[in-house]
Amino acid sequence: MNDTQGIRVSKLLAERGLCSRREADAYIERGLVFVDGQRVTQLGTRAAADAVITLAPEARATQARQATILLHKPIGIVSGQAEDGHQPAVSLISPKTQMAGDHQRFQPSHLKGLAPAGRLDIDSTGLLVLTQDGRVARQLIGDDSKVEKEYLVRVEGSLDERGLALLNHGLELDGKKLRPANVAWANPEQLRFVLTEGRKRQIRRMCELVGLRVTGLKRVRIGRVRLGDLPLGQWRFLREDERF
């Protein structure tokens, strides 16, 4: 297939969830990608949309060593890069803060390239995922991600049926309509939000639009993975039997 036909192999690998685009380019350069049984070594190589694309065993072994970590983020910690003197979430990942009884031993190599797959505001707490694995990052924060995130949100103010209906569907932020949500009262003081997107400060801004003020926000689930009994400020590895 010539250079103007087909789809870039790196894009196909990412779309199929085999790795991220960045990882795909690295694997191609190392000769660890095969298209219809033929080794590919040239960046930018294109292939048919239905081509059989596989990774060499060395690439799969590299992926198996990539860590995904679940952190119970405290308030006052930022998800990504340090800002305004606040600690980044990755600074909490150390042997001292690993949850007791976790199944895997921490290695310094687990910090290399470890980055949050999504964000949790500085004044919010709960489940935050950090990963070295581009497949996990794309699954959670890719443009086409539909993974649910569940939050318990403490609010002040009154909410009538119309306001609750708008929280579920009908609001827009920054001129763009929000995806349908699942919002209901968890108890007299807290709403339970289930979202499939993550706009900046989305829940707080949604609540403001219907006359509510958020006084506490905690993420308790991402996909099928729950915060559970993970202590505040501690972390654990994603288990092999867990899937988002």
C-alpha cells in the first residue's frame, strides 16, 4: 500500500486499544509491530482499515510491566503538574503510602512516565487513576471514552424537579451541550452524579446553573473500579482481575 492510502498504523493500534499513539511509534521504530505478518519499521506507514496488526512478544512484555495505580486523593493535592505550590498527586506514590496488604511490591521504576488518566479538582477528593499504560489512559480519557465516573456531591440550596431534570440532561457549558448524566439524591444532603465526560469543574458548574452550591465532592467509582476501603492519601495497584 502506498504512502497516501489507508490509515496510519499507529492510529489503528490506538483505535484497537493495543497501545497509545506514542507507544505505537516507539514500537514501530523498534520493529515490534507486524501488519498482515510483515514487520513494520517506518514511522507513518499506512495499512488497510481491516489489516491484521499484532505486537511482538517484547512489546506485550513491556506492557505487562506497566503499572496502573489507584489513589485516594486528598483535598489540596492537584492531579497533574505542581501548581501554585500545591503537591501533585504523583508525589504521594511511595512505599510508605501504599495500602497495607496490596498484592504488588512498589518499585522506583513504577514512577517513570506515571501520569493521571483524568483529573480531580484540587478541592475534590476520591478515586484518581495514575498509569504508565497508554491503553488505560486512552480508555479513560480518550475523545470517544464512555467510561462512567460516579461522584457523591454534598450541596447547599434548593433543587426542584425541573432543576434535577436539567442536571440529568439539558445543560451546556462553554456553549457546548453536556452528555446525558444520571443524577439523583443519594440522601437529603448529597446528590449522586454518574457522568461519562469530564469537563473542567463540570459538576460544580452544573450545580451553579441550577442554583446549588457544592460543599463537598468525592469520586467513588471509575467504570467497574470502586474506591472501596482505600484509605485517604493512600494508593494501591490495579489488580489483574480488575477492568475499567
